[in-house]
Amino acid sequence: MKLLVRAFAGCLAAFALVACNPTPPSADSRYDPAKMDLKPTPAKLSMERHKGPFATGDSLNMTALLKPLDPAPVKVVQLDTTHKIIEIAPGVKFSAWTFGNQVPGPAIRARVGDKIRFSMTNRSDETAPGLAMTAAPMMHSMDFHAAMVSPQDKYRSVAPGQTIEFEFTLNYPGIFMYHCGTPMILEHIASGMYGAVIVEPRDGYPTKVDREYLVIQSEFYAKLDGDGRKVDGAPLYVLDAERLRAAQPTHTVFNGSHNGMVKNPLPAKPGERVRLFVLNVGPSKTSSFHVVGTIFDRVWMDGNPDNQMRGMQTVLLGSSSSAIVEMIIPEAGSYIMVDHHFANASQGAIGLISTVDKPKETELEHHNMEASAVPTEPGAAAAKLAFESKCLACHSVGQGKKLGPDIAGVTRRRTDAWLTQWLKSPDKMLLTDPDAQAMLKEHNNIPMPNQGLSDTEIAQYLAYFHWIDAQGMPAPAASAPAK
Ligand SMILES: [Cu+2]
């Protein structure tokens, strides 16, 4: 009986909900296919190449700082493909393929109902200033997730020197990825060919904010060039196809650079409401996007306010997923954007929203600093990359103690033989070596896990450590006793 009554009451409540909150007709009509443009005109291909700038259009945004919406109902956008060297981390000069000559490519900002009139010349065969022929000219294409068009017509691959033009109307609001879709797609994306289209709802967003920024997460898979080529004296890095297929990035970054926006934080003032447009490009990793020190008041999945969640700590973004997150900056401070998959954050997916211009680096516990140059000796350079992906979670270079000691000065306090022993089997050393035991005690009895390193890798780490200590970095205050 009791059950019956309860069921009946539930029914009433459900009925009341439906009765009081009918879906407004306007909500339906926003998604009415009859009102969408599903008949784009065919793409045009020509041999007339664009000259001059690689990206033009009033709706384009080149940095994290977003311009307000350009009101023109037709957005004319030119994004050409180039091959150029970009710096993904201090000293890591990577042979990239781009849209609009930057990685990520420029972001298009528009609104539902706008038309995008797009054109692209494949300029991968050019050697303009700033471009380098480290990658052969090749086919490229453009795939807009914001469009509803035939992929075979609009997203076809175009040869070096060819220009493709097509138009489409924005039917849905959101933050949409664009990328090159030429096989191997994975290689084209990992080489830098991606960007974002921000599509506002027809009537704009339902909230007002003080700041708007774009944050794009992506992975790089870099290795030293097999031919030992150099750029301005620094070693050239190229795509590591093996790591790419194994989904083992060397760098995971925001807006194309390691620790992007740490040195130049996104400004905000206490009490302000900040809207971040976050896109995870991947190509192969998920982002657990979080901002240390505040809570996402609103999260609009895929950037559409109809997909709203409130009071979120973290937003989970698969490859090519996005979200608009809005938060209040409560008090003065530096609020740390991270991928809370900390293995990704330790590869450089870190940035700041800060109430001060230049926050002190030592105040940023989540910040993984590193030496600003790169060793020229290939073994040491390989170890630096490996160190950044495997060791930075527990060690810093010149930024003080983390779980383990600061590595700066380690070759002055230990002999090479001792370090070799340690890296080969820290577990055994902790059983037998008094200096290792003292170090363990100093580090809250947290033993360093055996890293399973080969003899070659160990020799490379030693070369890297010697290189660090040759840079003249001051030894940190709290370090292990000298040996
Ligand atoms: Cu491509």
C-alpha cells in the first residue's frame, strides 16, 4: 500500500514537472533540420595559389586572448598549409606542418547561422622566410567538425600549389575541432595540423563574463632527427612515428608550447568571471581539465549551453571533445590550469590564470620547470626528453625538492659510479648503501621505484646530468649531503 502511494506521488511529481516545464517551442526550432543549411555548394579546386600572408579573415584569433564576435554574417577565411619549424619546449625545435603558419592554427569565431567562406592553398612546397624544407611537400586537406558537408567533396586532399574553396553554414553551437584529414591522419594531426572553430548560439551566451580565453591541449611525439640536422645551431626534432603509434607522447601541451601560459599567464582580477574555451585535440590522449583553486560554475559540454553542468571540479575531454567552462576567480593568486592526468601535466600541460603579471616560479608547486636550453650531444638530448616524460613527476631541475631531490648539482654530490648503480637498481642500493639510506630518510621514506633503465639509457642520463651541471645553475638549498 505504502509503495503504491509513493509510486502515485512520484507520478504526480513527474507529471507536474512535465506540465510546468514544457520545452519552449523556440528550443525545438533551434534544432529544426528544416531551418538548417544542409545543401552546401560543391567545392572548387584551382591551380591559383594564394600569395602573401598564410592566414586572413576578421573572424580569426591568433592567440589565447579571444576577440569579440565579428558581426559579419559571412566569414571569409583563408588558411594555407605550411611546413615550418616550431619550438614546442625551450630548445626543442620541431619540424611541424601547419594551418595558417602556426600551431595550433588560428581559431575562427562565429555564430549559428553564419556562413564560412573558406579557401586554402597547399603551400607545403614554399620556402618563404621562416619556413624550412625539413619535410617534403605533400598532400593536405581540411576537415571542419563544425560543418555538415560531404567529406569526399569538401575534405579532399589537395596537392602542393593547389587551392580548394568551399562554403558551409554553422548549424550547431559549440567549440569544434578542425584538422587535416589526409592519410595518415594521425601523423598530420600530430605534426600540428589542427585548430578550433568557436560557434556561439544564435542569441549569444546566457551569461556575462569579464574575460574569455582559448586553451587547446595537444600532444607532440618528438625525436632527434636521424640525419642530425640543425636549426640555428640547435638540433632538429622530427615526428617519432613509433611513439605516435604507441600513444606515448614526449610533450603534452596547452596552446602548442610546453608549460604554455606559465611564463605569460592569462590575466584576471579577483572577483572576475572567466570563460575558458577548452578543446582537447589529442590526437590520442584524454584530458582531465582542471583549474587548481576554483570550481567550474558552469560547464557546457562541447561548448553548447544546452549541455550544461554545474559546480564541476574537472571536465573529461576525449580526443576532439571540448567544453566551455566558467569560473569565478575568488581572491588574488595564480590559478593553475592542468590536465589532472598528472602524467600529461608533467609533460607540459600546465598554464596559469593569474591576478599578477609575473608570478614567482617557486610559488607554483604544480609547475615543472626545466633548463632553458637543450644539450647538443644526442644521448644527453634524448635523456632530457625522457627525463621530461618519466622523471619530472618526482624531480625538478633547479626548482627544489619534489618527491625526490632536485637533480641540479647531482654530479657534484655523487660520483658517476654511484649514480650508475643508483639508476640501475635503487632498490638494491637502498638495502646496502648508507648514502642511499640517508637520502631515503630525507625523503619521507618514499623509495624511488626502479625505472627499468638499460645501460645505454643510464649513460645518457649521466651525460644529461653533467650537461645540466655545466650550465652553471646554482645548487638548490635543500639537497642531499655531499658525497
Ligand atoms: Cu595534412
